[in-house]
Amino acid sequence: MAADRIRGHLRTLVLAAIAARETVHGYGLIADLKARSKGQLSLNEGAVYPALHQLEADGLITSAVDDSSGRKRRSYELTDAGRAVLVEEAADWVEFRDAVDSILEEITWLKF
């Protein structure tokens, strides 16, 4: 999927990926998004890590260093504020998706 399609939705995607696993490290988050999207969302570290840093600065996630695997990895978890933002952004997405679907469904020759 083209990067410009993801732009504007990266925050929601990252919050959702963290919420799905409760706690996740950056590389795991990238792999999880790719797997759950059947390869359509292949994000690079240069996009995800700055988003993680911004989400933490905004108080939407927290992080902790985990070295139980023998290497230091930073794990991320949603805060209550992050959960609230995800609920709001998911509702906005569903509303937008439904509006676009309503428009596309009126085109009888368009099959998807």
C-alpha cells in the first residue's frame, strides 16, 4: 500500500497494534501490522519509531526497557488517554469508511 494512503492514519494504526497485544516492542509492532494486514501495511522503522516517540510525548503510550530476551528492547503500552483516543479515532474511521462505502455501492458496475 502506498505510503501516502497510510499518512494520516499512522497514529491510529500504531495505537491499534499496541492495543491488540497490550504490550509490544517496535519491531514486533511493525511485523504485527504487516501480518494482520496480509502484507498491505509494510511500514518501515523510519516511520514507526518517530510515531512511537510522539505518542509517548503526547501521553498516549508509555514505554519500558525489557532485557529478558538477552537484548534490550523498549516495549510500549497504551495509557488510559491512548485508549480514549483510539476509541475516538476508530469511530471516526468507521464513519468515514461507511460514507465512502455508501458512495461506491451506488455504482452498479463497480465490483469489489
